[in-house]
Amino acid sequence: MEIAFLLDSSESAKTLLFVKQREFVLSLAKQIVQMRLKPHGRELRVRLAVLQYSSSVSVEHSFRDWQDPDTFEERVNAMVYIGHGTYSSYAVGNATRLFVEETKSDSVRVALLMTDGADHPQSPNAVGAAAEMKARGVRLFAVGLSDRAREGVNSAKLRSIASSPPSQHVLSLTDASLEKKLLKELVSAAASRAESPRALPLRTKQLNTVVNALTPCVRLARNPS
């Protein structure tokens, strides 16, 4: 199983909200690496990635960087808040590229996009970027950051971005049961794939072209290993 966390590091997230996102990622990550598949209690092989986005995208820890939970925690704690405009389409496009280049198509692939749904006016279409990610077999959760995510237009956008059904894939950072809900979904997804391990078909050439076009001017930055 490969899971990517996409943190909102824009000015709308503010410093305190960014810290809350980081705390959520660290807490959930600790539980994810301890997950077991029922009924046999088999250990689940997991790799985690994390990026933060604003008007640019910084890949803080890729799937290939995965070594152990401690290294991942160090990378998350070292993230520096960006604080510019919100371009969630860049985050989704770059995360899709990570899945394409660094994971196998028959793996359980999950992305958690943290956003309030309100992008910069010049941001490309996040719904379109999300559609390409989902076409790759990535299960996409949209995690609303605040009450703003529940407003009409923003709420509708999150529902369009997330995988179906939205009732399972549109969640809230303010929900005390958020981690419990996500862990339940992740265990279920892993168990389902274990029972039916066939790979999803890929439209490699076509989708690579679209993914590359989604982020023509995004600055990718990765912390040194």
C-alpha cells in the first residue's frame, strides 16, 4: 500500500492550521504502519509520501525515499510553511506523477488531499487533475481543513475531487473521528486488494501526457536524503 499526504501550505492555511495538518499526518502515519490484515493478522507493507503545496509544490518525502517511520517523521517535522496562493491542482498533478513513477499499478494507492476547496483564481482545474489521478486507480480522499470547506461551492468542489461515494471520501480535519474513519477505509481497501490482486489497466502514454501537462511551471523541491 502506498499513501501520499498532500498538505495545504498556502496563505489560507495559516501557520496554526498548517501545524494541525502536520500533527494529523504524524499521528495517522504511526497507526498506518502498525496496521494488520484480518483475519490472519498479516503485516501490511506500506510506503508513505508527503508533499506540501501553495503556488509551488515541495516533495518532502517520496515513495522511493521510504526507509522507516522515523525518517518519515523527521521529514514531516522539517517542513517549512510556504504561505503563498492555493494551487491544489499542482499538488494533485505532482502526486499523480509520484504514483506513476514510483509505485506499481497493482498496489493499493491512496492520496489524502488537504484543502478548504478555495483555489487561487489562476489555478488550473483541480477537478480535472483529480480525474486523471483517479483514472490511475488512486483512491482520493479530500480532507476539509475548516468550516470554509463546508460552504456551498467549496463543498461541491471537494465532492467532485474525491473518489466515489463522496460520503466516504470527503472528510474533515475537525472531525474527532477522522483517523478512525480513514484507518477503517484503508484496512478495507487493503483487504479487498488482497482478495483480488489483479492489476488495474493503464493508459500509460495518454495519461502521462496529461499528467505532465498539469504542472508545466511547478517547482519541485526535495529535501536531501
